[in-house]
Amino acid sequence: MTFETLPFELSHGRSPRGRGSWAFAPFHLRNDSSAAVLSPSMTFTEAKKWARLQPSLQGFQVIAVLG
């Protein structure tokens, strides 16, 4: 599983970092808000580990980090 940060970077003008509630979605569904999975408040590194364990994201190769 890889994480594509371009949607986040286009929205925020910077790369993802720090602590917060992070939104992830399969890359091909990045524009469908119903496909977004929100993490609890944690660092970006912790959130990526958390996202790998989410059943709704498993089985997809590329995950979008949403802005």
C-alpha cells in the first residue's frame, strides 16, 4: 500500500505532517466523500499505520491522503 499525498498538497499547499485527524480514500475514489475514512487524532506517521489496518482500505494499492 502506498500513500499519494498530491490531493492533500493541492488543498493545503504543503506536504502532510503533524498531528490531526487524517482522511484517506482509495485513490480512484478520492473525489467521492462517502469513500473517505477518517482517523482519530494522531500524527501523520501513526495515521498511515492506522490506515493500513482499516478493512475499507485493504486491497487497494494506492491510497489518497485527502485535504
